[in-house]
Amino acid sequence: MARRLRIIIIGGGIGGLAAARALALRGHEVEIHERASQLGEVGAGLQLGPNAVKALYALGLRSEVDRLCCAPESNVMLNWADGAVMHIEPFQDSFTQYGAPYLTAHRADLHGILMNAVVQNSIHLNRRCLSVESNAKNAIARFADGWQAEGDVVIGADGIHSAVRETLWGKDQPRYTHYLGWRGILPMEQALAAMGDNAKAAMHRKDVVLWRSPAGTALFYPLRAGELLNVFAGKYTDEWAEESWTVPSTHDEMIDSFEGWHPTILRALGEVREVFKWAFFDREPLTRWTQGRVSLLGDAAHPMMPTLAQGAGITIEDAFVLARCLDAQPENPAAALMAYEAERLGRASKVQIMARLQFEDNRKVPRPPPQSKTWIYEHDVTAA
Ligand SMILES: Cc1cc2nc3c(=O)[nH]c(=O)nc-3n(C[C@H](O)[C@H](O)[C@H](O)COP(=O)(O)OP(=O)(O)OC[C@H]3O[C@@H](n4cnc5c(N)ncnc54)[C@H](O)[C@@H]3O)c2cc1C
């Protein structure tokens, strides 16, 4: 019988939970250590390309994912000033073309699906990891409360400010892109009523709608089987900001930032009451993820700009591949982690760089042709 590994995962976000699910399905013992006092997600949406959906389905989560997510019809690009259609990319044939649909999800819904799919007593809360260590026999994680966890491997899935990454490779220098975004979620009917019952508003019910301006973007898409509308607006600015998704802002600050934009956008923003802003930072791809029996996954390994909407998708792919690689050679976990890194680092780094280039292209006027995402969507980590 194949050896059963003991795997310590740092971080109970989308990546840590997806990895726990993938590893448990293959019969390995998993412990998740999360610094927060309870597991949860911020109120925001995310888009899941077919590459991510294929991995989620293969984790046995198809019925829950299909029930709670939305399958938008198209990706529509509109002019910020007059609402003219600039570009339409249909999603409907995603299944035929790439083997899975293009979906949108409330982050809390996706996180909840993954959380319910892991063994509940494998999650340990209030455990802030400070450092990790690897030796010939095992890997060790040390926590702020004095606890230490030992396993065959330690996986740092502790997000953009990863303590595990810092232990392995030192502190990095994120680059502020001078782009600030505001976000919110609205009941769909409330949003449509405010936007006005016209063709533009109807589009927001069934499409991913991106309003483009040289000064920034506004992005709307349906969530939770169409009950909710995800609302985002971002702009280039000289203002300085901290790297966080949850800096409280004010309604007036948000509205003032988009003065002169199309009334449909302003009416939707006008309905958002709990206002948060976040600044976009960029980082260079790492050249290594693994040291001995410790490796990285998700934003800890490849923090990327959200312009290609692939951060969570590439993270879910990582989780699937990590489990496959560890399962393939459980007698040599360090070699298995190197195989995982070899399969993932190039693809993740390419998406990181392409997300940066798309961000830079977005500023150019007239609009450059959008990058083809076929190479991202057609990838199937479950096929190997
Ligand atoms: C504005 C924005 C929009 C986005 N839109 C999309 C999108 O449309 N599609 C998409 O695919 N992706 C999107 N992303 C990216 C996506 O959200 C991330 O890539 C994804 O959440 C990464 O998951 P993760 O588990 O690696 O990290 P996280 O979700 O950040 O989870 C890390 C976990 O580790 C915990 N933790 C941190 N430090 C420690 C520690 N020292 N000890 C213990 N626990 C710790 C945290 O509390 C957290 O629970 C977006 C990101 C942003 C900012």
C-alpha cells in the first residue's frame, strides 16, 4: 500500500482548502493552520476560468459549484462615457471548446464549498505561522502561540504576505501600480432598478461587463445564481495606498473618484453602502518555490495582478497538481515537491507576467486587442 503522508498546510484560504481537499481525496492526512479566529472570505466576487472549473469538478465539487456559481453568457466591453459596445467575447461555447464552463462566484460561496469538503477537525484556528524548517526526516512549522507542527511536508498557502515565503526567500518589495479600486456586492434587483431598466442594465444581469476608460475600469458581473451583482470600479491615481483589500473608504470618496462616468455606472456605485478600497501591487515572479520539504502554493507562490482574473484559478490548479505529485512518490516528498514546482512554476509565472502586461495595455488608447486566453483556459491539470 502506498505510504500515507502527513501534510501541514499554512493558511485556510481558497488555496489551502483546495489543497487539503485534493490531498484527502488521495488518502493523505492533512492539518490546516490558519491565523484567523474563524474561517471566512471577504465580500467580493471572482471569476473562474474553465481551467479552474475543470480542477474543481475533478475534486468532486461539481454539483455545489454549479448550484452556487453563475455561468455568464459573454464578456462585454463598453465605453465608459457613452456605453457603446467595444468588444464581445461569448462564453457559451466554453464547455465545447475548453471542457468546462466559465463561471463567476461569490468568494464566500467558493470558500464555503471548499471548507465543507475538508475534514473539519483538520482545521486549527488562531495559529499564526512565524517560520518553517526542513530537514532530512520532516518539515516543521512554528507558530506565534509557541505551538509547532511536524509533517512530511509543509505547504505555505498563506497568501500575498506569506510568512512561509519570507522564511524561504526573504522579504520582497511589492511595487505599487498607482491603481485604486472600490468594491461592493448588491442584490441584483436593487442594482438593476437603480441602473434603469434599459438594455445596458439588462446586460449586467447575464454578462461580465467591463466599462473601459483611459482613467480606469468598472466591472460588473452576476453572482450566486444571479441573486447578486458584483460591483467594482478602479482608477489610476497619484495617491499612496497600503497593500490590503479591506481598507474602509467612504461613499463620497468612491463617487467623487468616478465623476463624469456613465450614469449607469454611477447609479450602481450609488447603491453600495459598505465601501472598501484596495490598492493594486505587483511583484516579480519567484525563481524557486521549494526548499527541501517546504513549498508554496497560491498567492504565496505567485501573487498576481487581477487583470486576467486568474489568481484563484491558478491556485486551484496548484492544489490539484500538488496532490498528484505527492501521491506519485510519497516515499520521497522533497523530490515530489520539486516535480510539483517544475510543473507549476513556468505556467504560474507566465500568467503573472501576462496579467501585468494586460494591466499596462489597458491604459493604452485606442484600445489594444485583448490578449487571447485560450492557452490559459484549455489547460487541464486533471488530464495528466
Ligand atoms: C481585487 C482582486 C480581484 C480578484 N479577482 C479574481 C478573479 O476574478 N479570479 C481569480 O481567479 N482570482 C482573483 N483574484 C485572486 C484571488 O483572490 C487569489 O489569487 C486567491 O484568493 C489566492 O488564494 P490563497 O489561498 O493563495 O490566498 P488567500 O485567499 O489570501 O488565503 C491565505 C490564507 O492564509 C492565512 N494566513 C496568512 N498568513 C498566515 C500565517 N502567517 N499563518 C497562518 N495563516 C496565515 C490568511 O488568513 C488566509 O486565510 C483577485 C484578487 C484581488 C485582490
